[in-house]
Amino acid sequence: MSVKVSFLSLGISWILRVGVTLSLALESAGVLLYCIQTGNQSLDLSAAWQFKGGNFFDFATSTVRAIGGSLSPLNIMSLGVMILMLTPYVRVIAGVIYYGVQKDWKYVGITLFVLAVITTGLVVL
Amino acid sequence: MIGVLFALLFAILAGFIGSILGLGGALILTPILVYFGVPIQYAIAASMVAIIATSSGAASSYVRDGLSNVRAAFYMETFTAVGAIVGASLTGYIVLVHAEALLYYVFAAFLATSFLALGKMRNRELPEVNQDGMAKWLKLEGSYYDKPAKKQIDYKLTRPALAGPGMFFAGVAAGMLGIGGGAFKISVQEMIMGMPSKVSTATTNFIQGMTALAGASVYFTSGFVYLDLAAPLAIGTTVGSLLGARVLPNLTNRTVRSVFLIVLVVLIIDMVWKGMTAP
């Protein structure tokens, strides 16, 4: 038994679900491969696993490029983490679109502002 | 160093508790990681990624059930997102001027205030709210099906103008400390806006991922993100949060608030301790 929720809520719930499922599958595959390939079951925090040199979008673009090159545990994990982090971002975009279609300009403004702030945070910081 | 399996297990626990209480789980994750020798910056960075996992995992259920108030969340994100970026940017500066102790005391004082205010409301299942003009204008209200009460609860929220700065402060705390942001958000929503405890937990879970994302880029740029640490933690907190999201709807608002009050005490002690030991 539950109350009737808006189309936006159903959409956002769906986006979160897909993001979570995809990232969970990729991260699990990556970690499993990591354990099998290295025979290592502890986290060694070596420099190879550290992402360096750039903001989140640099991380995203280098991840997408790398996954085309090889399906290494690191690249699979990176893709999982990238999808995970993009999930909340995508649901804000969904908010902007939904309120735009509804012509609810107050909330179009609010969601657009959030989107602008997050984008600034991801690009500039 | 920590074993993968062990990291998974305590991340599941962190995600479970986090999703029920509206705390990202960093409160549990960061100290354990530090205890096992992970440098604090790396621990906070990995926790940030884990928070996003807890948030999305739990909120995927809460939003569908109408337990997260999406409208209120978007409104408050305008403040928490800015706060998170300001907080993350200020961290270096605060260390530079040796104001960490002061910062921790300010946060502790705020949490102590909310402990007192929420303590008074301890036995009330639902708050009584007179909605003000701005809240009406923003249509800040909602309804959810309450399983323990076996009925639909319609609620209204109030004072968004006052909640805004509070949410900004919560964002600063999250961006700066990497922990405690959830406790601030819950306090603001319940004390100022009159949100029912369960809705507050669920809405905070929803917002949390966004606040963490806003601050997370700093950690990427600084090279603090280790994927072999972040990925197992994210797996664990996701699984934990999916489990927790099945539990919360069955609890009463009173139970949720009582457990939250205990966590508040732990947080206050933690902050005062950090203030006393800060350089």
C-alpha cells in the first residue's frame, strides 16, 4: 500500500535504480577481477589506483576512453564509480525537464540553479 | 591494510545505518578507515563516493514510496550545494589560519541546540505545522503511507526562508568535515520546517548524494580518490542502503527520532573532542 506519487518521483526513482544497479554490477565485477588477477585480497592503495590530474569530467572522459582500450579491473571499477557519481547529476536534469514540461517555472529556476552549481563544482573546483 | 571482504562488511553496516538515519555513513566509515591506517584525506574521499552510493540506493525506494519529499529536496539543494562547495573550498584556508578548533565548537554548539529542541519533541509522532506564505508558494507539502499507523499521512512544511541558511550551513559542514552533514540537514528540516522524522530521514538521504557530489570534485583534483578503496566501499554501502530502505518504512517517527538523538550525542562528543585536540 502506498500513496500516489508524481510522474517525476517515479522517473527519479527509476534513474536512481538504474544508476545503482549498473554501478553495483561494474564495481563488483571490477573488484572480483582485481582479486582474481592480483591474488590480492587487501586494499594496497598503490599509486596505480589513484586518480590524478583533473576534475570529475576529466576523470569521466579518461575513464570512457580507457574502457575502450582495455577491460582491466581498474577501468571497470572506474566506469562503475563514474556512473554512480553521475546518477544524482542525471536526476537533477530530469527535474529540470519535468518542471519545464509542467511549466512550473519556480521549480525550473530552482532545479536549473542546482544544476548550474553542481556543474560549476565539478568543472571548476 | 584492510582486506576487501572486511571493507565490504563494514560498508554494508554503514550503508544500512546511514539509510535508516539519513546519515551518509561517513560517520562510521571515516573513523574505521583511519583506524586501519588509511590517511584521513583518502578516507574522506572514499567516504564521499560511498555517501553517493548510500544516497542513491536508499532514495530509489524512498522516492518511489513518496517518503522523500522531492520538491523540498530540490529547494534545499540550492543551499546545500552552494554550502558544500564553499565548505570544500574553505577547508585549506581554515587549516591555514588555525581555526579548526573554533569550527568544531561552532558545529558542536549547533548540534547541541538541535539535540535540545528535538529532545523536547521526542514523544510527538507528528509535528503540528502552520504553513507560512512562502511554503505555500513553494507548495512544500506531501503525503506518505505510514506502515506502523496503517494510514496515509498528509503533512505541510513551513519556514523555508529560515531553513535555507540552515541548509547552507549543513552543506558547509558536509563539504568541510566530510561528515555530519546529514545530522545538520535532519535537524533543520525537523526543527525549522516541521518535517516528520521519517520524511526527514528519507529526504536527507535523497539530498545527501547531491551534496557529496558537489564537494567530491575537490578530492578528484587533489588526487585523493583511490578506486580500489572507493569501489568496495561503494558496493557495501549500496547493498546496506537497499536493506535499510526496507526497514525504515516499518519504524515509527518516534523510534527514528530516538535513535537519531543518540547519534547526535555521539557526534557532539566527537566534535568537541576534535576541537580540543585540533592543533
